[in-house]
Amino acid sequence: MQNHIEKACRAHTNLSTFEAVVGVLECGSIYGGLGSEKAAQRIIKIVRAEQQRLLTIHDKAVRAIRANDKGE
């Protein structure tokens, strides 16, 4: 069970970090006119895909923890 708790915690922490990255990129910190906004959009797309992967890991770990709790 410890492994599931660790996975859920790490996934949650990484999700929060990636959401902060998206927040910075989406909130006007990139100046237009130099093409950097295109790079920011590519980064956001990559981050969103990683967030989906992490959500799957997190949800699977939480389900395993709950199943183990019910079995005790």
C-alpha cells in the first residue's frame, strides 16, 4: 500500500507543478511578436498530455488505496 500512497503523492505534486507552468505561460508572461507564444503553446500541449498521464496514475493509485482500506 505504501507504494500506492507514494505514487498518488508524487503524481499530485507533479500535477500541481505542471499546472503552475501552464498558469505562467497562459497569463501573459510571454510577449508576442517574436514567435515565443508558439513555443509556449507547444509547451502547454506537452504539459497537458503529461497531466492526463499523471491523472491516470493518480486515480489508479487512489483506487488501490481505497480498495485496500475496504479489505482491512
